[in-house]
Amino acid sequence: MNDEIFFERAAKVLAACRAKGLMVATAESCTGGLVAGALTAIPGSSDVVDRGFVTYSNEAKAQMLGVSPALIERDGAVSESVAFAMAEGAMLHSRAGLAVAVTGVAGPGGGTAAKPVGLVHFAAWSQQGPRLHVERRFGELSRSEIRQQAVEQALDLLLKLAGEIGIAV
């Protein structure tokens, strides 16, 4: 993984949130805590990062974030609706003003025709209103590459959301 890219992006997220007095929470499945790890690799991040939820299983999504099992059953864990529910749950179960959620198929197995390896859904949620979703299809990259690209996208989404609520980035 390219630590320089993570460090730069994570530092921008922290600076933007710090300037606005916002805390951040992450809700992660296929990235397994790497987004929170990128943010907390920066010294002093504790004034911005409230907590990270690693909800790899469907049960963890339901228990830790309050994602409806019926929603997961209906749409699948890798879906826009579950990504939004994860982000909302992270907001409700933290002191954060911003949350980002990541759910996808990192591979190398587990993909289907409808949800292939490399499909990742991202949702970002703000207490101040804006909610964003991005669907990425990274293709047949390695598991490590998919996870790296997902972390970069999640950090970029936090920056975009911070910008939409008036934080200069």
C-alpha cells in the first residue's frame, strides 16, 4: 500500500475536520479497518477520529451499527442501501459529525455476476445533511489493490463531504 498517498489524504481529512470541529467515524467491511488505520496513523488524530467499526460479518453490521438484517437479506451486504445504513449507524453510535462506510467484494473469491470481485459501495454521512454514495468497480485487481483503492476512495469521499458542508480543503 502506498503510505504516502494515505498519509497525505488522511492529513487533509483531519485538517478539514479539525478546522470545523468535527469528529469522524468509520464503518468498514472489506477494508477491515484500514480507513480508520490511515486516519489514526497521523499523530494527533485523536481530536478528530472518534471511532472505527469493523463490521466484516452481517451479524456485526446488525449488532454494532443497527443495520437491519432484512435490508441485508433483501439487497445484500454489498449494496448502496447497506452502505448508507452502515454510515448512518456509525453516526448514531458515535460522537462523529461525519461518517464513511465501505462494503464490497475484495476477492479473490466471493464475487458473482451481479456483484463481481472489485465491486465496492461507499457512503458518507454528515450530521449537517449531505449524504453521498459512490459505487466503484475496481475489476480484477488483487485483494490488496482493491482494498488500497477503497481506502483512497473513502478518504476522498470524506474530503468531498467536508467540502460540501463548507470546510475548505
